[in-house]
Amino acid sequence: MRAIEYRRHGGYEELRLVDRAAEPATGGRASIRLSYAEVSPADNTIRAGRMDPSLHQPPPHIPGGGAVGRITDPGATGLAEGTRVVVGGGGLGWRTDGTWCEQLTADAGQLIPIPHGVSDEAACALFAGAGYSTAYLVLTRLAGLKAGGTVLAPGIGGSVGMGTVEVARELGASLVVSTASRTDKAEAARAAGHEHIVDLSRESLTDGVARITEGRGVDIAVDGVAGPLLGPCIASLARGGVYVGVGYSGGTQGTVDITDLMWKNATAHGYTFTMTPPDVARAARVTLLDWLRAGRIAPVVARVFPLEQAAEAQRHLIEDRPFGRVLLTMAR
């Protein structure tokens, strides 16, 4: 089978198309012929050597934390041959080889059937970058979003920003604010139905949130950007607000005014999926697929690249910062 791997940490050019032997289905593992795979910032961080080595396997390594495809051999999973499934979890792309390949095997617990009426591309986009899953778990289990609450999720073009905006609305938020780094992305977001977008090329985050909330601030900030927006996100909290850091596409360091936490009695958390039991994470993914089937959420796909252009796909996501998800297709 064709696969993308890197043999040492480094730049995008380390990603090479190779031939690998396909692993057969055994025991409780099914064999899946993949159609699409996600491209995420985590893939880039691991390949570049910027993640704690204890969290991932060393090279040679196949990236990719998620994909969709069709079961070709169900093994003893109990699923039928031909079932379309989402593949994810279990350390894919981190502790084991990932999904940037034409075929893989996975445990039954890593597979979720795709509902009728949901395309492979849409299902893959839903979980690319884990933004929707992160938003659902953070808002329901950690931040305690209440009906009528207000939420800030910077970076509307990214997986966490877009995912949080849509999930928060479905969970009953009365107001959800996001940001765009450029005017064209802000306009694209508004055209897609996202009303409250702060255009950071024209206005600061704190000024924008103050304007939109009439000076009150937001109850919850779900931050997948950090860097220079870390401090402003915390400063934009209302009294008793909750900040949750879930990513750092803008950088790992920022400046915080401690009084923005102290004087508002605010709370700050960090979040990773290791905090969530696997059965709970799986249930969240099932719920999100049902929302997708019902048209309640609509992840945007920015661009789809063929597998052999994985290096350019990764560069496009990281450097061009498109509005929407980036995917790989296995079609030739």
C-alpha cells in the first residue's frame, strides 16, 4: 500500500511517499480501506520534533490521527464488511502509526459507523483537528456551559475555533464570539453564518469582545490559538469566567495580567484528551456524527490534497491558515 512517512524529525520535506505492507485483520482488529485522512497541527508539531518525545513514537512514523474508510475485513469486531467508519483514537498518529496511508487495521473501539446520508469527506472534516470533539467535551465536562451562557473561541478558520462556535450554539449558548486574522477570513466566516467575528486586522480582541458583549465579557473562553491572544482571551472573561487552553497555533507563550484572573475570580484550565475516558470521548463523537447527519453542524473543507501531496497539504494548513479543514484523499 502507499503511505506517507518520515524517517527523522524536520521540515515538511521529510514527508515521503513510500510502499508499506498492509497489515491483515487479526482478532479484534478490522482492516479498513481508507478514503480520506485528516491533516492537523498536531501532525506538524510531532514531525517537527517540537513535542515531548514521551508522548509519541520515534521515527520512522506515519502521521495522521484520524480518517474515514470502508471495512474490507471485519475480523472479530462484529462490524459488517463494507461498513463505512470513522477511524480515530487509541494513539493513532501519536503512539502508533497513523492514517496517512491507503489501508490500516484498528480495534473495534477505534471505529464508529458513519450514518447514512453523511459523506466520507464531511465525516472526516468533522473530526479533523479534533476541534468539534474538543469543544463538546470541554463545554460539557470542564467549563460547565449553561444555557444562555456566552463563549469566546478565537480562530474561526481553525478546527477549535469553528468547532467551538458551532457546538456552543447547539448546547444553548446565547452568544459566541470568534476572531479572524484577516478581513477576507472574517468575511468568509460571516458569509457562513458566524455573526460575531472580531477582525484582528482592524480591532483588538479585547475591544471587539467588549463591543459585542457591551462590556460584560464572556463566561467561557476556549482557546486553541494562545500566543499573543492568551492574555487578551483571559482579559475578555466576565466575572467568574472560565478560560480553557486547548491548543497553541499562535505560539506557546503569552503575557497574562494576573489581575484579570484575581479580580474577576476567574479560573484557568488546560485540556487534553487524556483527561477524558475513552468511552466518554467515543460517545461525544457519536453525538457529533448525529448532529452532522441532522444538519445541525457543518464543518467547512478548505482544500483536499492527494496523498502524495501530503507535505504541501501540511504546509498549506500551517502557513496559509485557510478557512476550514485540510484533508488527504487516497483516490488516484
